[in-house]
Amino acid sequence: MRIDDSLRAKLVSAVEKAGGAREFSLKCGVNAANISRYLNRKISSINDDNWEKLAPFLEEAPPVRPDGGNNEGFISSTPELSEFILARMKSCGIASVEELRVKINCSSYQQLRWQISGRLNWFADTLGQVIEVLDIEPDTLPVTPRERRIISHAMMKRGISGVMRMLPVIGGCMCGNFADIESGLSRGTAHPVPVPMDDRRDLRAFLLSGTMMEPTLLNGDIVVTEVADDLFQIPDNMLTVLRFTDEFSPKTRLCCGRFHLLAGKSVILSFDHPGGGFIHIPVSCISWSAIIRYRISDFHG
């Protein structure tokens, strides 16, 4: 297990709570010298045997920052999230934690078992791998909006570490309003963005403008979308980008929002901001649609 700043913060909290490294060593069964090395950054990772001994004690000390917030990288392992993942495993025909562990290439069975059972908070990158293997739409996870953003960032960060290709940002898109397809490019921030080389989906990237999708999507975010060949197969409440026909607006325009299909004849595009409202669009006035797969915040190419 790699020791990042978040994990080190949990370890520091647990050691302080026990009264020192030696006292903590007696509780968890890990050599006190190793614990000191973890704390002093002399060791960059914890082997599986020691991690299995440490994890039950670290989960009692939620990671905190000086400002009192949770450290990024951890997702609360709530009963709702555990039930959701177990149900998804069953629907995907994955019968055991060990089978899931192999599929996501996780090094520790014990860690994954504790996370799924709710005994240990999730590492965002591990949960991101579970999402991919179980083909879960991140927007359907029973987590907070902030945790959803952490997961999205972790998934992108992991992808960037592999073999990537650059995806051009082909246009601007408004959240809760209309925009010319080229408007985002005029802002001079539409740099190409990295996507995994082995992702063969029909992906398109757009620069967002406006605040009507806050806090889920922010002004200046870049969203990577997958083209939806069949408008009628888009799940309800999905984050989407739609292009409108000339009949609906003077020019071809793009808009981002949550998708709701009404009786197959019209679409409601709703917005997450408390004052966002919605747009009602006839199906015949939608010329193109895509599902948002992930976002990139504050990306500078």
C-alpha cells in the first residue's frame, strides 16, 4: 500500500491516539521501527502483511486536514454504498470479494473486504477501479457531490499515469444556457486533454461555461463525453451534452444538464444549481447527444 499524505495523516492520528509509536506497535503488531519509518517518509509503501495489521486501527482515525475537512483520496464507506456495490457485484455475476479483487488487480484481499463491508473507508483510486469493472455510472453512486468529484479526479489521475492520447476540446458548452459551438474556443483555454489510449469509445471533450450545474460541474471545467447513438437509451438523470437544431435555436448550440425523457416525445434538461430550473426540448429538436463520463477541473494542458 503506497503511503500518500492522506494515509500518513491517518497513521499520525492513530499513533498520537495510542501515545506514541511504541505503544501503537504493541496494539497493532507492527514493528515500532517500521512505524517510525512510515511517519518519517523513509519508506514509501506498506507491505500487505503490515497493512492488514494496521488498517483496522487506521479506520478509527478519519483523515483530517488542518482546516477540519476530510483529506482528498478517501470516500466514506457507508452502509448505502456497501449495499450498492454488493448489489452491483451480484448483477454482474461476481460472486466473491476475491473474484472482484482479481478483476481490479487489487493487491490486498483484506483491504477490499473491509472496504466493501464498511469497516474501512474507500481509497478513491480503488473505488474508481471498482466503478470501471462493475460498469457503474459514477453519478448513481450513493456518495456526496464532493466525494463524487474526488473519485472522478482519482480515475483521471490513474489514467494519466498510463499510455494516453490527447483528445482535442472541440467546442464550448453552456451549463443552463445556450452557447455557440465555438464560443468556448475563443476563451483560449481549450487545450487538448489526455484520455487512455485503450479507451475506444467515441469521446468528445467540451469546455463548460456558466454556473447552473454547480456544485456538480463548475465554470471552466472540461467534460469528456461519450457519444450516445440512441437518445432513447440514455438513463434518466444522466449528465449529458445536447446539441439543438436550428428549429429550436437560431444556430446550432450545445447545452449541458441532466437528461429526462418524457413519453418519448420531449426531453427535460434540468440543472443542479438551486436556481437552475430546466429547459423543455422536443425530441425532434435534438440533433446530437452525449453522456458525460468524467470531468477535468482546473486543467491547463
